[in-house]
Amino acid sequence: MSGAFSGLLVVEVVLTAVAVLMFLYRSMLDMKEEDHIILDSAESHLARDQDAIRRKTTVLSKYIKVVSVAWGVLAVVIFGLWVIQGLKLV
């Protein structure tokens, strides 16, 4: 295998690990998010906590989309290099 191909595989593994960690973190945030109505001002701190969790989840979802697109593009590039190297051997 060429150095570029090996390097791209390493980047792919790192991106996969980052994506898995981001999905795990988002699932932990989703477990903390509650679906209840806050009726009085005594529970307003719960509303602030839920807003903070919702904002974190929204920001994290944007990063997950970016990492997913980068992962897909990199997978296509690696597959293309693999095909090109295979055709050179024939």
C-alpha cells in the first residue's frame, strides 16, 4: 500500500472514532433532556438546565453533520484510490 493510502486510512479511523464519541455524548445529553412542562417559577432553574442541554445538542448535531460529510467524502476517496491501485496491478 502506498503512503497516501495508509495515511487516509488512519484519518478515516480517527474520523470514525470522533463520530462515535460524538454520538455517545449526544445520547448522554438526550437522556438528560426531559419532556415535561414547567408550571411555576420555582422550577425555572429546570427550564434553564433544559435550554442549556438543548443548545448543546443543537451545536453537537451540526458538528456531527460536518464529521459525517467528511467521513463520506474520505470513504469515497479511499475507495477510488483502492480501485486505481487495483487497476495498476492488472
